Amino acid sequence: MSKVLVIDDDRAVLRLVQKALEDSGAEVLTAENATDGLAKLKVENPDVLLLDIMLPETTGIELAKEIRDFDAKLPVIFITVSEDSSVTIEAMKLGAYDYVIKPLGVEQIQDLIERGIETRRLMQAPVHLHETDDVPKDGDVLVGRSPKMLEVYKQIGRVAAQDVAILIRGESGTGKELIARAIYQHSHRNNNCFLAVNCAALSDTLLESELFGYEKGAFTGADRKHVGKFEQCSNGTIFLDEVGDMSPLTQSKVLRLLQEQSFERVGGSETIQVDVRIISATNRELEQMIEDNDYRLDLFHRLNVFEIHLPPLRERGDDITLLLEHFLARFNHKLNKRVAGISDEAMELLLGYRWPGNIRELQSVLLNAMLMTTGPVLVPECFPKEIQASGQPLGSLPVSASSATDFVCFIREREDTDSGDLYAESVEWMERLLLSRVLKKHEGNQSKAAEQLGITRGSLRNKIKALGISINQIVDAEGTSS
């Protein structure tokens, strides 16, 4: 359960916050002075703090300085009676998450608290790199032992401590935010703020306001000064997800921030200096967008000082099995279920499916199957029809398939299932066919097969694993295949 601490000598404020959060599931702790508030904070370890600027024996500013000495990651929302710019600036220098002006609005408090709790979770929940059989009980886990994921782990280790911009590339659902959090947690900024912004989820105007903030009166509805994410995150790390969806105007402002570490709020003239590390991510082809004049080349180079490519799930081989086992255990605990495992037939379908939605889709499919099943084992009928229909043809392509007719039949079958990844599926089909034929010719000898294919033995071994090719099956089929 999340905890919210409110320190304010105004009992009406304490009651209002309790009322606003009574249906949220969060526990609300209250204190009317700094001494009691500090004592509760140290014992209860809250997720968000609402702090009055003016307290009986001290100021919220002074108390916040003391709090930062032992919990610099705590989102602090200041409560003030007036929009005094000097107080606001001082609060932001201390790393305030935001501030609210009395009288407080219920919806405003609910929104701020909800976002503050999520920010706390992102900063606190550890991201473990799972390379062994020991699964951590707390935090989130990057599960994977495939060569491509081991390379990702190495890249995190190389760049986390270096204060440079990082671009994470990969399809939707591959876990780019987890990679960003792992980089943050292994960096020297890990005691400061981490904020995530989804650039694709906001309109151009809202995104600019969210990133850079705005002055009171900057536009209709701007009834107070709003502090943007870059200002909130000074000395910390900001994660810009789907960075390819930024408008040209926002691109230019982000470029300036990267070059000069400064910006102005929307509708303002004051230049604000910040020190922020940017980790960005995208699933779009930025190079093509640059050619089409939809993306700035100079911004691309600024964001892409170091690039990490996160592979799609279909290229991660046995990691699919590891992920299924990991989420099966996690969902059993979450749902209070006792699903013992997945049947061989169902596992064959799951391993053969292409997972266009990657890990996010795998989680959703498995969770739905566990909710639907009444038995201890997940069988094919527990899973969606598209997995039952398309898993088998992709996962167990016969090694004897060699004619143009076979390929045309495969294309028609994928068209009938409304595939959204036909090009990659077709390339994989042909690659599996080619490797199977060459391996069969050389009776499973990988050195000779690699020599004829013109690739290294290591590359061939990785492709065999990723494509699910069975050497024994190929050799056994020698006398029966055409």
C-alpha cells in the first residue's frame, strides 16, 4: 500500500487530503508540525510528501533541506498560500516535485499524488539483470540469457556511469523503460530524480508544457505557473519515451537544452539553467524521418551519443521460456493461483508465435490464460486463437519445404491471419529453409555449413538457436526428405 504524508498546521488541509485519497487505496499520514512530521517520515518511509511552506516552528524550505539529506528521492509537493516567485524558485532548487496553492482542489491533489507515487516507484523499484536461476523477490527483472540480451547488459555496464545521452531503440513492448531505469540506477545520479515522459501520449502543446512548464497567463487556462519535467528533474535523469513523435518546435527546444542546458517556460522570458541527463527511446526509423525532413539530424546526433538496441522477443530464442516461467511465478503470486506449468503442446505454440507485441503482449496473453483456466496446467485452448492458428506453422516449418509453391502457401496463410509483420516472417521462413538445407547437406556439421554460407560458426549457432532449428531432426530426416 502506498503512503502519503501531509505536514501542515491547518487541519482543514489534512482533512481535505484524507478525503481526496480515501478511495485511492493509499494510506494518509498527517502531522501538524515539523518535529512530528520528521519523526513519522523516518519511521513510515512515505511515497509522497505534501509539505506546507509555513510551519509554526520552521519553514517547509528548511525542513525540506533536512529531508533531502536522508531521502533525496522523495517527491515533495509544497503547499503555499501565494505564488511567491522567490519561494517557488527556492523550492525548485531543492528538487521539489511540484507545488500547490491554497485553497486546494481535490482533483488537483489526486492527480499530483498519483503521479508522485508512480515517480517514487520508478526511482525505488530496483531493476535486476536476471542472468541466473535466482529470481529476486523485489523490484522488476530484466529476464534473459540470450546472446543479444547479454550484450545489452554489457552495454548498460559500459555507459551507465558515463554522463552522456543514450538512445534506446527497439519495437514497442520490448522493455525500453526498464533499460532506462537500469541505466539510471547504476549511474552517479541515482540519488536524484528520475522522471519518464511518453512523447507519443501527449499533443504537441501539452508535451511542450509538460517538458518545459509555462508561466501564468501563457495561454487560456494557464491560471498558475507550472513547473515542467526538465526543471523538476534538475541534477537527475529524464526518460523521453517515443522521442520520434516530438513536433519540430519541441525538437528545437530539446536540442537547445542538450546544447546549453537551458530553456524558457512557455510564455516566459526567464532563462532557466538545468543539469539533466537525457535517456530517450523510440520504435521509429529516425534515419528515414530525417530523410523525409520530419526529424532534425542535429537532434538525432545529440540524443544518440550512445545507442542500445533492444532485440524483439522473436530474436531472443530460449528467453521466451525464461520469461514465461518468470511471469507464471509472478502472476501466481499476484492472482493467488497455483498454475503449475504449461503443457508441451501449448509451449510449442507459444515458442512458435512471433509476438508482434513483444514482452508486453506475452504478459497480457499469459495473464489472460491464467485467469481463464480452471486447471493446474495451461493447455492450447487457454490461449488466443491467433496463437493457436499461427504458432505451429512458424515454429515447426518442415525442413523439406523447398519449392516456390510452399512459399506461396506460407504467404497466403499469413495473409489470412492478417499478419502485420509479413516481411520479417517471410525472411525468417526463407532463412530457416536455407540453413536447414545446408545443414542437411553437411549432415549437421556446423563448421562446413558456416563455411558454405559465408558466415562464422558463432553466427550460425546463434541463428540455429533463434530460429529453433533442430540439428537432430535435420540429420534424421536425411533419408526421407526430398
